[in-house]
Amino acid sequence: MPDLRPARTRFAPSPTGFVHIGSMRTVLFDWLLARQTGGQFILRVEDTDRKRYVPGAEEQLKASLQMMGFQWDEGPDVGGPFGPYRESERLPIYHPLAAEMEERGILYRCFCTPERLEAVNREKQARREPPGYDRHCRNLSPEDRAAQQAAGIPSVLRLATPLDGETVLHDVLRGPITFKHAVLNDPVMIKSDGFPTYAFAANVDDHLMEITHVLRGDEWIATSPYHVLLYQFMGWEQPVWVHVPQVLGTDGKKLSKRHGATAINEFIERGYLVEALTNCLALVGWGYDETTEFMTREELIERFSIERISPNGGVFSHDKLNWFNGHYIRQHTPQEIAGMIMPYLEKAELVSTPATPEQQALVERIVPLIQDRLQTLSDAIDLSRFFFEAPTQYVRNDLVPKKLDVATTKELLQHAYTTLSGLVTWDEEGLEPALRDLAEQRGVKAGDLFMALRVAATGSKATPPLFQTLAVLGQAATLERLTVATASLE
């Protein structure tokens, strides 16, 4: 039966930069479950691995969540009843607990040097045995331990994993998973610098912060027996374990930079809408049913269930994201899209920064012509460039229709100039009949005339509808471009 109590979920990343698209999918599942059940979504920064610490990375990961609208209920900058929410600030909490566990025999002190550990693994490798600690310090006498501590020999605290029996992980997606103790090691829980490892800090914090559901990648299944054992040794109630599948590329391999953009800020900067990213990510390894594709954030909150997460890897496709994004772009009004694409046009220096009222008005007229062709907001740069920059040179084979020669095309453009310069009203309704009449008068197919005009006015064979394009471009600009195009046929 589904667990319907208010869920307390958490995202606990190491601060190494902007959030990867795969991690953001897990964040989405965490956030949806918390919102659906009236619970809380907690952000906790796991910054105890000082070797991986990247200055400024915490701000980047927080910005990633804020870009997507996944505001945390407790965490850095917000606070909460179980703070602090940075692990590096929780050492006064970890150390007494670690001391208690050492006193109870759950943890034991290990004085082995890195050199000895390397030698042990080399010997095991020579015997074709799996690597791992040989538990040399597990059975040291209290006197030996005290003497080595008194001598100031660096030490770590290891988990005293049972030597016999088995531990069972009850995973929502996969059912019970059994681990034989005989093949487990005694992992380090507290490092020699006094900082905890992930296995210690994450589980202690999940317990103390009353996390009810732990959603994390299935790569953590291999080390999960140590986490379960820690809960059992301390007599704590275990959370609901949900090991979500990896996010894969279309080649079936784990998503990485070789598949294209992976950091969430890259997608936002390229012009992907938050609603498209949210909808697309929700369907990577989860589905409401067999057919439903488009869902609003509110519908996702209502419909989400961890039981419908697939245990198999979910494929993230850039092509499918483009499809989602195009759909959501078309749901916005032209005025809204004009505001969204303006920063991209400013960055490309197609308009000034900030845009003038005249430029804003022009962009609002352009958007209806390109909105259906936009897959990302940044596509607006290339799709609208010709409205702001006149062609400086022409490809003759594009300008001259296949069934016409250079001389005929040049003559057609000259007649088109005369016809268009005589129009009193410059709009789509006036342009189309005038140009169709011209084609009939000159005895050419309208399509050939229109293609020559399209290339002359825009420099491209692929543009929005011709008459709407000319109407927005304006009479003066159109005539000037016809003059340049005609001259290029000399």
C-alpha cells in the first residue's frame, strides 16, 4: 500500500557545481512527493569531502533548484527545526554520536596507515581476492588502542559489520535485496580529519531530520547494507528506500557530457522552458499511464507516485525535450514569447540593451511568424536575424529559381521593385494580390517569383510566409534589399 503520510524528502548533494540533469530528475521526484503529501522538501549540503569542495559551488547548486522552481522548505538560507543544514557545520552533532557508537562497539578505531592498506590490497589482488580491509584493528585490545591513541597515531572509525548472516534492503521498486555479510567490508565512518563519510553523515542526518523517504540513484544499492545496518544497530526506524534508475542517453549508456548539455543551467541558458524541462524529466523513468505526455506541474503533483517509477534506466532524449519545449513555447502568447526572447536578441546584438520601444514593437510583430518554428528560445536569433540585418551577399543558385535564368530573374526583381514601390498600403492583404498579378503579367509561375523575392529580402530559402515577412520587414527595407539583390546578378 502507498505510504500516504506527509513525506519529508531531501536532496543532499556535494557542492561541486550546477545540478546535473540526472540529479535534477531525482530532485523532481523528491519535490513532487513532498508537495503531493503535504510534507517538506529539505536541501542539505554534504560538504564534508574537503577534497571535492569547490568554492562557489553551493551557490550554483542552489541556483539550479531555484531556476527550476524547486524551493526547499528547510535548508541553507531558509533554516528549519533540524539545522544546521551544511554537514561541515554539524560536526558537534556527529562526534558525540560517533563516540557513543564506539563505546557500544558499533564502530571501532583503526590505526592502519594508507601504505598498509595499499599493501593489503596488493596481496589480495595477488591471491585473486576482492579488495577490502582485512579488519586488522578490529580485535585490538583496549590497551593497544589506548596506547596508539596516546601516541597520537592517526586513526579512523570503521563500522563493525557482522561477520555472519545477512542484511536485507527493502526497496520500494525492487522488493527485498539480500546481502551476505561474508562479502561485506568494514567501511570508514569517521575519517582521520574528524569529518564523517557519506555513509555516516547521510544516515545520521536522515534520522535526526526525520526523513521519511530516501530517493537516490541505484548506484547506492551496493553500499546500502551499511546504511541499513547503521539504522538497525542504533534502533532507528528506517526510511522508505527508493533507489531510482539511472538517467541514460539515447545510446543506453549513463548520461554524460558526450550526450550534450547535462547541467541544468545550460538548458535554461539555451532557452528551454522550466515547464518543458519539468514535464520531460518527470517522464524519464516514470509515467502516469501508457499514453499521457503533457502534464502541468499541478497535474504532476496530483498524479505522481513512487510505485510507478520504473526500476530500469530511463532515457533522456534531447530530441524529445525539443519536442516538449516547442509545445510549451506555443502555449504562450506572442507578447510573452517576445519578452522571453528579448535577452537572446540583446546578447546577439540584434537589438540594443535595453531594447528601444520601436525594437520591442518589431519583435512583437516578428514572434507570430517564428513561434511555431521555435524549439528553444535561442532559436529566435537565427530565425529572426534577417529582420535586423540585411543580406550582404547572395548565393546565386538560391536567388535564381531552377526553372529561370539569371536574366529573367533580374528582370523579375526589377519589375517587382516597380510594383512594390507603387503600393500605397503595405500589408499582407495588399502584397499578395499585387505580386500574383505581376507573376501572371510576366508569364511565370507565382512560386518562382515568390522564391526569388524571398531570397532577395531575407537571404534564405527557408523563412516564414513571404507576404507576412515582407509586411513586417517594411517597404523601405524590402525595396533596398531588392536593389542589392538585383545588382548581385550583374
